[in-house]
Amino acid sequence: MRYLSTRGGVEPVGFAEAVMMGLGTDGGLLVPERIPTLSADTLTGWSQLSFQPLAVEILTLFVGDSIPRADLVGLVERSYSTFFHPEVTPLAEHGDRQWLELFHGPTAAFKDVALQLLGHVFEYLLAREGGVLRIVGATSGDTGSAAIYGVRGKAGIEIFILHPKGRVSPIQERQMTTVLDANVHNIAVQGTFDDAQRIVKTLFNDLPFKQQYRLGAVNSINLARILAQTIYYFYAWGRISGGDLRRRVSFSVPTGNFGDVFAGWLAKRMGLPIDRLIVATNRNAILSRFVETGVYRAGEVYHTLSPAMDIQLASNFERYLYYLLDEDPAAVRALLAEMEQTGQLQVDGERQRRVAEDFDARAVSDAETLAEIRRVYRTSGYLLCPHTAVGACAAADTTDAVVLATAHPAKFDAAVVKAIGIAPPPPPPLQGLLERETRCVELPAEAEAVSRFMRETLDTSAREHP
Ligand SMILES: *Cc1c(COP(=O)(O)O)cnc(C)c1O
């Protein structure tokens, strides 16, 4: 399998190169040359597999001969051995609804499903092909800890994560700073999340620095993350249908960067019998507005009770746009130019109909989110994180839709307390966090200070491990 850019400016590359590239060198996103389609027999056969063997089968379609099967089996085994549930992503039934629990990984949110695998794939490819990777990123909470857990202790990788000092929740801060592995560097910036993000941008724009130190991003646009996220759609369908192809399943997906729901769309294109895919957003409703109107227009970012979805421009949207425009990179470039010039893009009526066939959408307010946490708790005793509650509320009229439970409620306990007055008990990965030793440097909100710290750290580690 080879990979192309949505903007048409990358020579086709293999899986290994595509994963290491992350963002396409032309600024586009990498997509498979062809989406594989599965026969009825294959789908029925796979419906009996447990998570890890199923992951190997799905990934093999995309990895091709880039990674020998025996090695892929090992990577998958190691990646999901850190999960606290034997089924990795189990389905749970509470109050007449099925919940796909994606929060049993080491940071208690669904990003672990992809980032645990990505960390192992990076380490494997670096060991095989030589080289080092220095990951730099800014986080407002969720992605930083999942990325740190993905690469902690991995050979050939150093990770620098900037967070705004005192502005992430105490749990999220501790999840990052209690990781003491030598290759993990937490930086508390004396400023806001926007300051932290601006610093990271400045570092990446300093090309000599970027090239000398081989900086890479940890972002939600890496192709491997999307592929890993298709696995649990197949897994959930298998458990529900028992392999009966007439049984179509709907999913409601709490959405921010459009990664998770795009993975569901990809699974459907591969032939998985999915009925409806619901794009569930909070008040930051750019994607639900697009599904309803065909117009994609960014506005200001609102802070909500579901902060991991407080996003305006969704970084994975361009992948969907590429398929909507019949895999025509020139058309993608034209629409993106329109967006650049006018602040919005619009698809024609016929394409808008196709969007409506692909997705349902609904934007959910904070008040509705709290009411949903309360309702589900009162009727079934099940506790939802605010992101999951957005998904459930958006699926109010689709009672048989499986809701993706994207984080453990204890990770966002303030919202849960606000809804029902009770704090959820922490799951194993969140226990004892506040008592553990921490390591973090505090720096002024200046790119210069951060790059100096990075140079010193990397030069020292190069002397010690030449
Ligand atoms: C990242 C995240 C989301 C949004 O997922 P996207 O792939 O960005 O659409 C939803 N819920 C939680 C808890 C998250 O961390």
C-alpha cells in the first residue's frame, strides 16, 4: 500500500515513510492510494476475533510489507498490554444503550488507543532505519499526556511537551509531570495555552533549528492514528452483530479534530456495515454546521465543559474533503484557497447531499451536557465524562446508536460534580497521582527560553548517549 497527499504534492510513499512524515511535505494530509474493501466472508470471520488479532488483520491491509507480520504482532501485543481491560475497548450496556469504552488505557482517554501503537511503531522504525525523533508539542491537557505515555522510555525518541502553568487541571498536570523517564521533558510555560502554541510554531518556523535537531510534531494528523482508530469500530460491530452482515450499527462520536469520526467513515468505506455516523460537537459547532449546511466556516473558540473538543478548524477534515471531492487534489487546493481568502468554504448541492448521507450531526450545549450526565446517572447509575455526554445527547433520537465513551469520567470530575454532586472514583491509572514524584521545568513564555532549554537538554543527552 502506498500513500498520497490530499494536496497532490508528495510522491507516493510506503507506510513507514508516511508514518515518519506525519504532515505531508506539501502541507496536505496523507491518505491511502486505495481504500481496501473487505469481502463478506472476511467481515464475518473477523467478527469472531478479539481486539489484538483483529488489530493485526486491519493494520496488515495498510502496512503491507513495510513491517513483517511477526513484528507487527509484537508491536500490537506490546501496545495494548498497557490497557487495564482484557478486551481493550469493551462494550458496556447501561440504561438501554451500548457504550464503547475507549478509556481503559494509561491516560484514561481514547487517544491512548492510537498513541500507544504510534509510540511503538516510531521506536521500531527508528531502530530499523536509524535516526532519532524529537517530538515537540503544546497541550491544553489531553493530548500531551497521551503522547508522553506513548513514547516514554522509547529508544531514539525525546519528547518536549509545553503546557500553560496552572491552567491545566491538577489531574492532567500530574499525568504529565509524574512521568520520570529520561526522554520525557515537561515544560510549564508562564503564560496561556495560546502562548505555548505560539512558541511551538516559532520553533518549527526556525528551519535551521528544526533541521539540526530533527524536530517532529505530535499531532492528530498522523495517518497511523486514524488507522488505529478504525479497529474499535470493527470490534464493536463484531460483538453486536455476531458476524451477521444484515445487522447495521450506528455510532455517535464526540468530535473535535474529526479524527475519530473520520476513522468510522473509513471503516464504513471498507465495507463495515455501519448505519449512521453522528458527528457530536459541543458549542464549537463548525463541523455540525458543515453537515447541516455544506458551509465550513471558523468562528471564535468557546471554552466548554468538554475541553478536548474546543476546536474550530478540525485538522482531519481535509481527509474527508479529499474523498468528497472524488480524490481530486486540485479541487482540494481550490477549496482551501477559498477558505484562506474568504474565511469559509462551501460544497455544491450534490456534494452536500453526499455529506448528509455520510453523517448526521448535532451541536450540544453545556447545559444539555450536564443534563445528560444527570439523566444517565439517575436512570442507570452509569457515569459519563462530559465529552461522552455530548455524544449521548446528540444520539437522543437514535437510541440504538453506540456512543463512543472517549474519556473516563474521573478525568473530568469537575463537570461530573457540577452535574450530580458526586466525584467519580478514579480508575487505576489515575490513582495516587497526587502523591507521586514530579519533574517539570518552568520557563517564561518565550520561544528563546524554550529553544535554549531544548538545545542544552539534547546536547547533554547526545554527550551521554552518543
Ligand atoms: C480528543 C478527544 C475528543 C475528540 O476527538 P477527535 O478525534 O479530535 O474528533 C473527544 N473526547 C476526548 C475525551 C478527547 O480527548
